[in-house]
Amino acid sequence: MKLDRRLAAILALGASMSVLSAQQPAKAPAPATAPAHPVAAAAPAVKAEPSTILLHVSGLTKENQAAIKDALATLGPQMYVCPKCKHEQAAQGKCETCKVDLEAQKLRSFSNVALAPEASSITLTLAGTAPARLSEIESALARSSVKVEENRLAFAGTSTLILTQGSSDNAPAIEKALKDSKLFDEVHVRFDAPRNEIAVRVHAGATPPMHDAVAKAIESAGTKARLNDVVWGRPVNKT
């Protein structure tokens, strides 16, 4: 009899524990542990666009495009380079640092020349190793009776305007006139005494100004200085 009572008590206790266990909510799974060293998302690569010059021209045909491409592809200054430290300059002589003779080297102004006779346009990609001058481009084109339409030439990016018939006293007035015109985001004027010309380093914003508008802004300074040439790319060291 006593055994039956104990057995009944044990069964009753087990039943009550089962009820309590069923009433308790299930535990949520533990959150995943964050990695000790999270991997940062890779930043998208920024592609640097090459500097190009777009020229609208007259006289470009399918017949003369091969000669024109050859003439433009070979444009570039004769430089003298140190074989050791790679210092380069326009004048022949010795490297002041390494005390060795500089070696002659022909640089190229353009890494690519693209002609479009059907659109009467030429696209030049700067090589980055030598400057490109508008006057030299026009001389190369003239040999094939092709002419740059300067009224359609836009000054995109960074370039240097070369002014003649001016003096050092004209520099402040020219700089003010160009800044007041708001054609460029940046304007830096200096007088190049050895060449007797004014060099204006400019940088255009989102809307590149046209050649004629820049020429008129320079004339508005009230000096005799006139826009004579344009240089793209880095300048060449004389010494």
C-alpha cells in the first residue's frame, strides 16, 4: 500500500514538471558572433581619364589623314636626359647632380591621335611626358592644308595661355580681367622675361571657355598683350 502511494506521488510530480516545461517559451537562438576582424568593403576603383584635346578642323579628308596622323604622332621636343637620375632639360650639357653627360631623347607629346574625317575633328591624347603647343599642331596640319577652327576650340582642364606684345607691368591687369570674366576657376599670371611673353596658367571648370571668349577677356584688360599660343601638359625644364 505504501509502495503504491509513493509511486503515485512520483508520477504526479513528473506530470506537473512536464506541464511547467511546456508552458515556458522556447529560448531564442544565440546571435551569431561577429568576426574578430570585420572585412571592410572595398572602395570602388576610380578610373583616371586621360587628358585629351579636341580640335575641329577644315580640310581633313580620307586621302590626307594618314600623313596628318604621322605628322602629329611625331610632335614633341628634343630633350636631354641624365642616364642615372633621369633629370631632363631642353639644353644639352652635363647633369649637375651626377656630373655625367646628358643623353639626347625625343619625347612624344601624344600617346594617341584619332582622326575623324566625317566629323572634321581630331582628338589628341596627351602622353604626359612632354607639352603640346597649339602653334606646333597648326604647323603640322598646315603641311596637309588642314586648319584648326580656333573659334570652336575649348580650353578644357589645365592649360597655359601664351601672350605676346605684353610686359611685366601688364600682368596684374590681365589677371584681374580673366578673373573678373569668370571663364576659369583658377588663373595664375607671370611674366617670362627670357621669352618676353606672359604665361597664364588656367584651369577650367565644368564648362570650358571658348578660344574667342578668352581672347576678348584678355583684350578687355586694356593692354597690348594678345593671345598668341596655347600649351597643354607639363612645362619643359630649360636647365
